[in-house]
Amino acid sequence: MQTPLIRPAVTAADRVLLEIQRAIVEGDIAAGSKISEPELAKRFDLSRAPLREALARLERCHLIERIPNAGARVVKLSTQGLLSLYQLRETLEGLACRLAAEHMADSEIAELRALLDQHLSTQRVREGESYYQEAGDLDFHYRVILGSKNAYLINILCDELYHLVRMYRVQLGMNGPRVSRAFDEHKAILNAIANRDGELADLLMRRHIAASRRNIEKQLEQTGT
Amino acid sequence: MQTPLIRPAVTAADRVLLEIQRAIVEGDIAAGSKISEPELAKRFDLSRAPLREALARLERCHLIERIPNAGARVVKLSTQGLLSLYQLRETLEGLACRLAAEHMADSEIAELRALLDQHLSTQRVREGESYYQEAGDLDFHYRVILGSKNAYLINILCDELYHLVRMYRVQLGMNGPRVSRAFDEHKAILNAIANRDGELADLLMRRHIAASRRNIEKQLEQTGT
DNA sequence: AAAGCAAATATTGTCGACAATAAGACTAAA
DNA sequence: TTTAGTCTTATTGTCGACAATATTTGCTTT
């Protein structure tokens, strides 16, 4: 899935932001490692001004942590952090679902249903390939969030937490056997939205994310605490 | 109340951020007006580099909106925006309450109770003065949020939404007759937290914020849609 | 007179260099 | 040998100037 809601990268800071974002999420720049401005500037062949702009935005989406006069470090993944993140997502995406049930246009709901059908066929063809599943999952969530029509909520979920969620998924190797089950859950959520049952949509989405969290936690235990 | 959770302003960008933040919140820089980097740089007597750093953070807390190559504007207040903001606050601070009921130490709860008692006496002395009430209200909410111990939640509420909430309150002239009632509601929330009843604390906080929202909306209607 | 185009102007984005602060290396004393 | 302090080095914060983009102004054309 192409990163959502992001304006076309018109400026140099935009471009380098996308590159560094990808590098961090995929572990190309190691979690916990120090960020050197001169080094990155050389590596991406631009001056420090746009680079610092990019770093400011990386801090915004919690991918790095900056200390004044001391520099930036890539965020460290932790069980505690994962828990906090999913705790928040449960509540926020639940709210998004409730609002989506109120605000999504019938046409948008129809499109979302079409998307799910498409995921189903894709899933059958590409059985086991995690990338498509992940992209599909995120795409579904993404559309529901947009359907809430709450600008602040959209900003938080799509801009500020989205990449961190991806980072946890990628670096913990989330491919898992949850594919088909997640698909059914999506379907149920969509039905609730289509029935304009915000309360049920909220509940189902919270459960969906809680299940996803437990799944990741299980992987964490296997890898090592 | 001193602005919370903000590191001591060590850098020039920090200082100018605080100044501009205050200016925007209090309407000293008009809502909807254009931000001129050269003008502000001259006004605060520094170069554009730290100023732009400050602008990036102002965008982060939704006080300005930037368009690439076209500049920044102070955010415009709207009924729609207010509704979205309070919708989100309801959910988030409800969650914060629930978590606070789980995670706050007994000592923290005791301190919070002391704070409320102090508010009560202050309120009796300074009957009608809005500043103290607002500060007290925000301080109570602030402590509960910190009590949640969820770093992402704290960041969103205290860093990203806090100043915008203040902006609505200040510019819509929120002093209102809700003082004593809000105080009672705080007391009830605290009791729920002290009883470790997260569910009730959640519910009460949501109602508290909903009441606050309705109060502001009433003011909005009086002023003009 | 109105609309569309073109030059001029102003603003934002980027750059390289300097200043201020923090991290690291080295020396000296216990 | 360890520890404290100082000096060196490297990194971040800030500056002023230049390049690229958007806005405004004025002119031309219908």
C-alpha cells in the first residue's frame, strides 16, 4: 500500500522523510541507533536544513526521539511500548468505526465492500504472502479511519501512529496465520458500518485490534522477552 | 498553571515557540491570519532557522496549517472543529481515566485529592475569576492524563491537543457559570479513580467533557454561528 | 471593462559556514 | 589503577545568503 494521506513529496525534506521513514520501519536503520545529521546529510546528498525538517516529522510520528543539543535516536521497540500503542489504537479505531458508521456515504461503503472482495481473491491467489495481507489490512483500516471524517482523529491514526504500527509489525515478522480470520473480522465490521450500527462497529473493531495485539505478543514471547 | 510537560526552554526555538504559542492561543495573532516568516523573525529577533523549527511544532499541535511553498496560516476556529476536538477528547480522556484508575499510585491519588481541596478554597476566595478556574480545571485533567502512564496518550493530549483546547476556551470567552458544577464532577471522577473503578471513571470523564462541550456550544450560539 | 498572460516582487526552501553545547580523550592526582 | 578534571573533538543550534516557487502587478487583447 502506498503511504496514505501523504501529500506528493514536493520538497526535498518530503522526499528524504519518506526514505528515512522506510529505512527505520524496515530496520534498515537499526532500532535504538543514534542518528547522525552529518552522516545522513551526506548519505542522502542534501544539506542539514531539509534533513532537520524531516527529523522533526519523524519525531512527530514517534520513530525517533530527540534530546536538545544531544541528538536523535531511533526509537526502541518494547513490550511496554507495544502495549501502550495498541491500547490507544483500540480506543481510537473503535471511535473511528463508530463515526464511520455515522458519516460514511453509501458509495464509500460500497467501495469498501468491493475492496474486501478484492482482498479475498488476492488472498486466495497469494496464500501465505504476508505483504499483501498486511497492505490489505492497513488499507481497510485506513479507509474506515478516513470514513470517520474527524480530522484530528485521522491525523493521529494515519500520520502519527501508522508508521510505528508498521514498524512493530515488520520488525516482529508479523505474517502469521491470522490472515483469514482477520478477513472475516473485517467483513463483520463492514457489515456493522453498513447497518449504521456504530456501537457494534466500535466493539468489533476493538476486538479485532485486541486479537491482533495478542497475536503480536505471542510472537514476542517466542522470539524472547 | 505553567505549561505542563514542556522541557525547560533551552534553545531559541523553544523560547520563540512558547511566545508564538501564547500569542496564537490568546488571539494576539489573529485566527486565520497568514504567518510571515521574515516578519516573525524580525519581531522576535532571530533567524528563520529556529523560527521554522518552532513553526513545525506549532503545526504539530494544530495551531497553524502549512502548505508547501505557500506558507502557514493560523488555524481558524469553527463549530465543526470544536466538535471534532471534543469528540476526540471525550474518548481519549475517558481512556486516560480508565488507565489512571489502574495505574495511579495511592500517593498520586492523595496528591490529586489535595489539589482539589486547594481548588475549592481558591474558588471560594476568587469567585468568578475565570483564570484560576481554567487553570485548575486543566491542572486536574493534566494530572489524570499523566496518571494513565501511557506515553502516546499523554503526548497526544498534553502536547498536541492541549493548546488548541485552550485556544477555543480563551477565544470563546469561556469563564461561565460551570465552575462549581465542574468542581463536583472532578470530585466524582477522583472518587472513581480512588475506588479503582476504571469503568465508572471513564464514563464520568466522558460526561464531564460532554457537558463542557455543550457549554461552549451554547456560548457559540450566543456569539453567532 | 474583463480576462488572460507576462514580468516583477515577495516568500519559502535550501545551502554552507559559524557558534554553542555535549561527548570523548588525555593527563594528573589519589 | 581509578578517578577527577581539563582539553580536544565532534555534533547540534543558529545565521545570512542564494535558489526555487508562489503571489501580485501591470499590460495586452478581446
